[in-house]
Amino acid sequence: MLPMRDGVGPSQVALPTGQWACMLDFLVERFPAVSAADWVARMNAGDVVDPGGRVVAPRQAYVPHGKLYYYRTVANESPNAAQATVLFEDEHLVVADKPHFLPVTPSGQYLQETLLIRLRRQLGVPALTPLHRIDRETAGVVLFAKQPGMCGPYQALFAGRKVIKRYQALAASDSRLRFPLTRSNTLQTSDHFMQMREADVQAGTKPNAHTEIELLEQRGPWARYGLRPCTGKRHQLRVHMAALGLPILGDRIYPKLMGPGEDETANPLRLLAASISFRDPFSEEERCFASRRELHFPDSG
């Protein structure tokens, strides 16, 4: 297994049959968003290797049917001052309390400034692996396995719906709705890739998304809601709240997708992964981990 660098493991690409003269030519065509000069710099820095960890040179002859490994970098990645807290750690599990705006895993413009990579470096656990995800905009509890081989028993709990996840959200108060209530329907991809939408349940099929919603507190025009997702569809809580006419405060995707505008950190998504409970498959202990973070109502003044 190739080593990690700064908490980041190598990405891989297969080498198909083709007429490329050298490895550089293949990489430039395979990844058009990355310039030839950038690939040359990466290869000269030793960031592109073969399965044995040997550095691949730009003009090295192209040989099909193998693999290349490369260590991804993000140029000029913006620093992120948001800090997570480790709530629990044992030989199998790490539980973190994530702030708003810190991505869980690397993607796009985020690499070093992600919860996973930070924890790998902080704890010295290079194989740390997330067991589930929450959105970058959402704060709260996230679970990690210390080794990939430990993921299976935990993921079986999620698949079997034996993990109880509870969220809190701030949204408008609506006296016309009666709580508690359950939102149960089918979610599917919307016309825009960033959004999901509710769809009619087809005859002979079952809803794929269920959320239990309760009213916890009212404060003027706003309210705090307790949400329990019984399923795990993408953006499920945000879609269900918006469909009730209660879009979560600070949501820039539902009900309307908003473009770049004011600094989003001034108006965070008021959604918190408040707690997570399950029976640990290794210790057989009942586990319950709760976030120490709070959602703050808008200033009424």
C-alpha cells in the first residue's frame, strides 16, 4: 500500500490501450483541466508514481494495462479557521464535533482544510475513514473508523437503520402545522444537480425518505425543531423542511438555489447533527454521542 502524504492518500488512474508516446501525454489528455506544466511540476516533485511507489517521469514511455498513482493538491487552498472537537476515541472509533463550513472529506477546492485530513494529521491515524457524511454547511457529530477493515460492522448498522440520528434546525414558526409529524415520500434528483426534490410515490413502490419532525421551542417568529431522519437520502432534512414551508434558516439551496452573494459565514445553515446513538458492534456497549454546539436564533433586536 502506498503511503499517505500530509494525511492524503494517492488517487489512481488506469492506463488503457492507446497511442500516447509518454506518460505526460496521457495525463494531459486524461485530465484536461490540469495543464501540462502542472503535471510536469508534479512529476518532477515525485507526486506521480507507479504501483511500486517509483517516481514516474514526464517523458517515460507509456505502457498500457497498468496504473498510475498521483497525490492531489489544491493550489492556493483557502485557510479555514473553523475548528472541530474530538468527542471520543478508542481503538476502533473516533467521534468528532464538526463546525459549520468545514467539509468532511476532500472534494473540489477542499483538501487539507477538511475534517478527515485534519484528524488524520492531528491523531496520527493515516487510515482514518468516515463512516457517514454531513454537508459542509451542517455542524455536528461525525463518526470515523480508525481502519478501513473496521468500517463494515459500523456501516451495517447504518444500512440496517440501527443508528438513531437526531438533528436540530431553526426555521420559521407556523401555527397551522401540528407537531409531531412525519414527512414520508420519494426524493429524487432535481433538474439542477445540486438539488433534490419530492416526487409522487409511484403505484407499487414505497417512499424512500422518512423524517420525523417535532417542535422543540418557539421564540417570536422562529422555532427550533427536532428532526429524526429514518432514512438517509441526500439533503433529506433540507428538502422536507422546505416542502413544509419551513426552509431551514440560512439554507442557500432550498427552496431556491442562490448564487454567490453575501459572506455565507454571516448566515450559516441552522442545521445541527445533534446526537447519534447505536450499539457498538465491537464492544456491545450502547453509545450515544451529543454535539456541544448550539444553534442561535436570529437577533430579535
